Amino acid sequence: VQLQASGGGLVQAGGSLRLSCAASGGTFGDSVMGWFRQAPGREREFVAAIRWASGSPFYGDSLKGRCAISRDNAKRTVYLQMNSLRPEDTAVYYCAAGYMDILTEKSAYDYWGQGTQVTVSS
């Protein structure tokens, strides 16, 4: 399984970004796809996840109300739309795939993408 994250960049506070995670090399029908982020000196934290089969989302507290996770079956891609970004959202954002219905724990995910940097300027 390979996960390729993209879409990060530099954005001003209040702006938006859409991250993408292209999945390949495996079957994802029964998977959970998650987004995590890690800022310098901090633990990697859960942002959002989606159950591939149903498309049902789940959100952590970090970006709750300011983000939306979705997936495109045909493209085997998961998206994270982030709005009203703040400087404290600056981090490397990682996508991950797992096959346990445990959404918020890093240890439940088997595969990780390389991460994409999001920098929010004030």
C-alpha cells in the first residue's frame, strides 16, 4: 500500500487548503483513512478520518468545524478540506490507512504517507 499526500503549502490566516491522499497498491473497501498532523516538538495528533465503505466521517477537536474529509472511490483519493486556517494549524499533515475501526489512534493505522507541510502565516 502506498499513500501519496499532497496539497500543502503556505497560506495566510483565514485561508483554505485542500489536501489530497492518493492510495494505491491495496484494497480499501474495508479500510479507514485518516489524517493526522504533527507540529514541531509536538505529538502527532488526530485530525479526521473516514470509513471508506460508508463514507462516514469522524473529526477530532483540532480542526473540528473548520474541516471536511471526503473520498473519491474512482480516484482512490481522500481529501481534507481545511478552512479558516490559523497559525497554530501549521504542521506536517499525514494521511494514513488502517483496517481496524479505531479512528483516532495512531497505532491503529498500518500505512502512512510521507506528509505534506502546511504553513499558516499571521
